[in-house]
Amino acid sequence: MILRVRHQLQIISLASIILVLLSFASLCFGNYQIPLIHLYYAIIGQITDHTVISPIETNIIFSLRLPRMLAAIGIGAALAISGTAYQNIFQNPLVSPDLLGVSNGAAVGAALAILLNLHSFGTQILALIFGLIAVLLSVTIPRLMGRSTNLTLVLAGVVVSGLMQAILGLLKYLADPDSQLQSIVYWQLGSLSKVTVGNLISVLPMMLIGLIVLYIMRWRLTVLSLGDAAAQSMGINVVFERRLVVFSATLLTAASVCLSGPIGWIGLVVPHMARMLIGPNTRYALPLSGLIGAIFLLLVDTLARTLSAGEIPLSILTGFIGTPIFIYILATKKVTLR
């Protein structure tokens, strides 16, 4: 037991080190390359006779790349942790913010906020409301059918996602083609190009609330995944805690969508990767999912900025990378619909 815990802590520590190293790399790489020594002196705020840091480099590091780096870490961790929570609470290895319609629901709320010219707080509220509506619909449909299986939940999520996509299409049809439509379309593809320190600060409370609640409840997620009877036998208020987990996970997804638009695959693939590395115990799998999700999106965002002169939308890259990974997981772990 002690050796297993030590192994799990070593994996989490290794993931933390990789995240720190990749964070420095993301500040250096891009269409404008910044030497590591320049980054070092920019961080400590010193200039020597041998190293001169131009104002352009300082502006790129602190005004452009640092907010993007922090956003990529926060969004990647939030989507991965919310995916882990959904999969445990619904006892279904195939659910995620995307498949449950939460991402598209939050996208509808954010797009509606763009049409109404609302500020950041209004965007967050609408994204949260429509995200909650989407997940409630996805959970309610199988119960109305009287078939609460993995297959029906996934199919219900597909139906709700389609509905939210239709509503999003209607909002794009009603949007002003000269201003609002371009903002919605570009944002819908997933991008961190417009992230600012102000945007980060505005969604930080939502993210912190969701992260703190799920981190505190991480060991209870393992018990809840065993079924209602097992959870109730341990004195857990199943109904209340399940609703709290769903609300917190939806809060994380809504905050992420407000910043970057919908980004697929992270909430589905990363939780499986974490469990393959560290086991099913959510006490360790949840924080590792957050670390891997942060690493994954930070790597994808760095590639999006460096592979071409323009910027590749994040959802395109996550799709190309996430699809073969999930196929491998299906083949090796035999994750099936039942």
C-alpha cells in the first residue's frame, strides 16, 4: 500500500515538473522566438551588460504569452477535472462536457451574451445557466425513457448537443454579420488569442469555486462511483452531493467556454489517461487529470502558435490529437457502451 501511494505521488510530481518546464517553453516559443536567458532576466527584472531585453520581448512575454499560458493551464485542468467528475458521478466512462452537451450549452449562453453585448459577468452567468440546462436535459431524457444505461445517456447527450448546435446556428443567423457573427464563429473554433489579464481575473472566481469543491470531494467521488447503495451505507447524502458535483463540474466548463470557446476531447480523453497511469482512485486521479489536462492544452496552444504563420484553432488540433488517443484507449482498455 505504501509503495503504491509513493508511486502515485511520484507520477503526480513528474507531471508537475513537466508542466513547469512546458510553461517556460511556451513563453519562449512562437513566431517570435525569445531566448531562454532573455526570459530569465525578464522574470527577475534585471538587465546585464551582456543581455539586453527589448521592450518588444517584454511586451510579448507579459502581455501576450503569459496570460495565454495561464489560461491554457487553467482551462485544460478545468475541462479534465470536470470530465473526471462527470465520468465518476454518472458511472460512465464515455461521458464528458462535450458528450453531455455542457460545452455546447455553455457556448449557446456565451453566444447569446455576445448578441446582447453583455460584459464578462453576464457572459459567465448565461454560459453557466445554459450549461446546467444541457446537463439536466441529458440526465432527464434517459429517466423519461426508463432506460438509464450508458448507451442511453450518451445518446441523450448527442441529442442535447444537436439541439444546442441548432440554437447556436439560429443565434449566428440572427447576429450582425459585420461584427457579432465573426466574433461568434472565431470564438466557436476555440482560441486563446484574445485572452487578457482582465478576462482571467473575471472568470477566476468561478474556476476556483469549482476546483476547490471537486478537490475537497475527490475521495467521495470514488464512493459515489460505486453506486447509490454503497454511498448511502457510508453516510453520504447521495442526492445533494451528486448535484453539488454536477454543478461544480458545469461551473468549470462554463468558465472555460467563456475564455476560449468550446474545446473538445480534453474532458473525454484525459481522465482515461490519468486512470491508466495512476489507477481509479479519484483521490489521486483527479489532481493528475488536472495536471495532464493543463499539459495537453498548453502543448496544443504552443503548437497552434508555432506551426504556421497564422494561428490554428485549438479544436482542430485537439481533434487530431485526441481522436487516435481515444481509439487507443478503446482498443486497450475495452471501454464499451452497455
